[in-house]
Amino acid sequence: MPSNPTPLVDAPSEPTETRHITAALTRSSTGSEDLRELESGLDSLQSDAARKHRIDWSRILLPVAALVVLVLAWQFYVSLGIKRRDLVPGPLDVLEQVGVLWGEGKLQEAVWTSLQRGLVGFLISVAVATPVGLLLAQVAPLRRAFGPLISGLQVLPSVAWVPAAIIWFGLTDGTVYFVVLMGAIPSIINGLISGVDQIPPQYRRVGTVLGASKLEMALQIVLPAALPGYLSGLKQGWAFSWRSLMAAEIIAVGGTIGFGLGSLLDQGRALSDMTVVMAAILLILAVGILIELLVFAPIEKRLLRSRGLLAGSTR
């Protein structure tokens, strides 16, 4: 009599604690050994659930501790008197200047103007770079033709676009947005192309077998599968757009351009006031860190969790 054929795919194995519970519940005996095994399995499940909901305080306390150490080192250097106080102000001097700027309303105006410009410019960059990146990733001749140009634009310092933008658009917000777009778009395009290159070829074959059109293939298969690389490109694009924005605001001053953080930094330079300069630098840094923590970090965490990669992540 012929034996039963061996299955081609093994059934997914259950966790050890789940097998223990199932074995204990399906046995006819109700002895103490079964009860102990059942309790052990339940305890394992409860400990796993508690571990998932436990807050990793080290991710909060360690950065705070590092910040405190840096501030103390800064204050210690100032207290040595190596440089004059007007050249190297202390943390308390800068904090006092921040309070003055807040009372005058300059701090709120500068942060809001720069943040609004950065977010609007970044969103426009995403809207432009995403379809272009998908097109270049899908069409090999276009990629070979424009790929080197995109990479060259990515490494080109965005501050180089400021003089040309001033000539083309004058001292208006158009100058700022143009520089932001030229800084962010190449990074997002290259990030998306890199993510598409990492997609296993089986995904495209499955889409072809299912009869997906080119548009469906790009939007429903290629783009979701390329999300890790695409997200990296978005993060880099935001970094480039924020740096480009500061460069444009520092150089292009006057006209109808509003008062942003770059303008505040340039104002401190013109007045030779290092407290204003340091306050502007710290505000620029703080906005960049907050965007990373409040926007990109949660998205990246959710993406890793959805793909079962969070446990192996080092973040």
C-alpha cells in the first residue's frame, strides 16, 4: 500500500509555551504535572505581554544624561575663562537670551516661519520625487540616462543654488522654496530607487501572474515593498531640506522674505551677539531632533513592527 505523500510545506511551528498549554489541556489526566505545565505556559505568555508593554527608560534617560553632561562640560569650559564671555557665553547666558527673544516675540516668529517653510517644501518635494523615483526605478533607460545627474545633484551643496535663486525669484519666498526643493528631491529619489532595488524579484512575478497593470504594480507592489529604503530617503530628504532652508535664510535676507531661524542667526552675526547666535543654533538643532523623534521615529517603529523586525532592531 503506498505511503502518504510528504507535505511540501511544513506547518508553522507554534511557540513553546503555546504547545505546553495545548498539551496540558488535551491530556486526559489532570495531575499536578499537567497543572504545573499549564501554569508555566500561562506565565510565559503573561511575561511576553508585559515585556511588549514595558517602557524602555534607557532610550529616554541616556539621551537626557548625555545632554546634561554636554551642558556641564560647556559650563565648565566657560568657567575656566579661556575665552571672553562675549565670545563664548555660558548656558545660562544663552537661556536668558532665549527668554528675551521669547518676550519680544522673535523666537516664536522665527520658529514658526522656518518650520512652516520646511514642512511645505518637504511635502512638495515628496510629491515630486515619489513619481519620478518610481519612474526611474521601473524604466531602465531613463535610470541610466538621469541616474548620474540625480546623484550629482544630491552631492551638490544646496547653498550653491542660492545666488541663482535670488536672481530668478528675487528676495521672495520662492527663493527659499526653490533651494529647499533642490536639496530634498534628489535624496528622496535615490532613497526610493535604493528601496526598489532591494525588492525580491518574486514580488514582481507574483504581480505579473495576478495580472497587475504597470500602475498597479508600481503603487500596490513596488512602493509598499520599497518602504524601508523609501523611508530612509525621506529622512535624508528632510535633513537636506532643513539644511538648505537654513542656508537660504542666512544668505537671502530682506525683501518679502519672512524672519526665520536663519535670519535670526544672521542677525546675531551682524550684531556680534554670540548669545543670539548660540540660541539660534540650538533652536535649529532642537527642531531637527523633534521632527526626527515625533515624525520619523514612530513611522519607522511601526514599519519595523508590521514586518516583524522590531525585536531585531538596535534602535
